Amino acid sequence: MDIIIVGDGKVGAALAGQLSAEGHDVTIVDSDAQALNETAQRMDVMSVTGNGANMATLRTAGAETADLIIAATSRDELNLLTCLTAKKLGVGHAIARIRNPEYAEQLEEMKEELGLSLTVNPEQAAAQEAYHLLQFPTFLKRDSFAKGRVEIVAIPVEKGSKLADIPLFKLYEIAGVNVLVCAVEREDAVHVPSGSFTLREGDTIYVTAGINDLALLVKNLGLVERRVKNLLMIGGSRIAFYLGKRCLDSGMNVKIIERDHQRCVALCEAMPRATIIEADGSRQDVLDAEGFKGFDAVVSLTGIDEENLVLSLLATHQGVSKVITKINRLEYNDMFRKVGLGSIISPRGLCCAHIARYVRAMSSAGGADSVLTLHPIVDGKVEALEFLATAETRHQGEKLKDIPTRPGTLVACITHQGHTIIPKGDSSFTAGDTVIVVTTCDKAITDLNGIFDD
């Protein structure tokens, strides 16, 4: 597909790299010629210097024949104007990054008039992921599928764990619920395991389970699970606003440390039940004064990745049971994980995954409903995708054990008429089912037929 990305910032550059790698023809538009040159040297993309909302600039970028435009500048209003202009020129689909919470309601009502196919809010998505992690603090990561009925959760195999030295075919005896280990991260390697795969201390396992089985899974595995009652956020960003509102509504006590006076005033007005502290949250004396080590969970949300890293390491050292770290640079993911940092959220990564899912759906021969959900897991080394089986899907009604699939591909869950099925060898799917697939394949999969090796 021909795709135009307006905005060569962190999100725009990350999207350009991912979509170009998946075989799309990408053109980036930005007013910063130097940044464009640097991006063009790193990636196989075209570049156009200019104002992305300007009709002449968009014509130069090929908007009159483009399939999709993605407006990802730092200004919401510019993104909306860019999409409107591009649609006027004939672009088929338009995606805008909109971050201001004040626009949320009216965008939903005016989406069609504005010609928007999709809007993405990285900070809201990051807040939602953080909130889900706070519900089950033991899990390092949680990704939802099947309209929230199924999740893939990351669980560390720690010293003394019931899972250590256990082959996967014995998992049900320990877990007591029907779950499937769909990926195992061991040191620098990722495995899509068979039933004979034996878990070791230090592994991180990615488990597919029904949402109603998660609490029982935690209990049966003997995992320590403390409900989060007192939450500290360091940094009063938009993520803190979205997350704070949700946590307050769920009954948590919320404290936010923010150094900017005007931002503190805005947070106080938006969340009168929260405690807002105007101070430098990176200072040890400030954290000690606010009872840092006494919180059930700490979320580092400053605008500097290195600062968030230090704060989260400090919280872990102080014995805080749940630590969540926000990062912007995706290349830091691997390093953060190796130092035992706990859960990591990346607004940029979530935004890219959401848009990539939409692009995969556009590319699918089965239509826009073929790819329903896409989540990169294990630092993007593995993808978990949810597909809709259509009339054109092959191998319907056949046993999974008899279907030839690509190496490194596993069917992790089937949802049939609203019922969740953790599959075995004799399971099958039919048209109308949703199927969750976990894959390490380098080639992007756009529909369910893409997993078959025949």
C-alpha cells in the first residue's frame, strides 16, 4: 500500500520503520529537513519537506493516489486539518493521533464528518495498560483479546516457583485451570514451546487464559497477589491524568508528584480526590518525605526515560511490590527487562501496534474484519494476533494437529459462539470463530490463511 506519514517525530519514525519493513511504500512529510534526511538514511522510505496540512505538500507526497495517511505530529489540530485536507485530495483512509482528552467526546460524534478512519491516543492507551496491570500486580504484562474474554499474561518463573523444572504437559496439574503457554522467554531466546518443553527458573512465560480463570491461576500457582490500594505516580503527564481518574473510580488512593506548578493546579481541578504534591519526584528526600516505600505500587511517568529507570530501580530496591515504568525509546525495552524492572509501558509502542493492526486489516484479502487485534509481545520478537475466520479461511473443521502451519506459529485460543476454547490437538475452528495466533514469523501475517504452510 502507499502510505503517507505526516510527522517525523518518535511515533512517525517508528511507524515508518515498521510499515516499511512490512513491505508498504512509505512517504514521510515533515517541516524539519534535517530530521527527514536522517530518517531516510536509516529506512527505505521517501521524504517530502513541508507543512503536512498544506494541499500542495500533500500533492507532492502523492496524496491523490495514496491508500492511507497517518497524521502523527505533536499538535492535535494540525493532525485533524491534515486528515481533512488529505481526504479532500482523495486519500482512502485517514488516521489521526489525538492526545487532548477534551476532544475525546466530540471526536467520537464527529468521526464520520471529519473523515477519520481511526484516532489513536498513545497516553490513554498507556494508562489503560497500566490500569490493567494494577489489577493483577503479579503479571508483568497483560494483553486482551476476544473483546476482553481472553488474555495473554506474562508471568516470571522465580526462585521457588511451582513451575520451575516442570514440563508443560504437566501444567494443568499445577495450574488447576485450562491455560496454554504460548511463548517462553529464556535469556535472549524466545521459544514457541511444545508440551515436552521444560520450564526453568528465570524464564518468563506468556500464558493464554480466559479472563475468569486469571484469579484462580494466580492462587493455584502460589503467586503473591496484593491488591493495590495506595498508588504513587511520579510525573503529572496526560498518562497520570487518565490513569489517576480510573484508579480513583476503582477505589484506590492516588498520589501524584509533579514539579510544574500549573500542571499541579490542573491536576487538582481535574482530580480533587487525588493528592497532588508540587515537588521534584526524582529527589530522594522528596520521595522519603512522601513515604515512597509504603506504597503498594509506583508508576514512573516523567518525560525522561533514564529518570524513570532510576526511579523504578529505586522503588524495586525499596521493596515496592508493583513497579511500572513508562519509556519512550523502544530500543531500551530489552535493557530495562534484563535489569528486572518489572512492567514496562510504551505509549509509542502501543500507538504503533494499534495502527499496524489497522494497516494489516486493510491489506487483508479477507477484508477489514480479518485482523481484529494485534499485540507485540516479548519486546516485539513475537506477535499475538486475533483473526476472524471467514468463509474463505482454509482448513475449517479440521483437527489442529492435522493442519500444516508455519514454523514458529501456534494457535493459542479459539472463541466459538462466545465460548473460549484453549485448544488441543483435536480442536478445530469454523467460519465466524475468532482465532488467536502467536507467531515468531518475520513476514507480516494479514489473515488467518497466512499461518498455514501449504
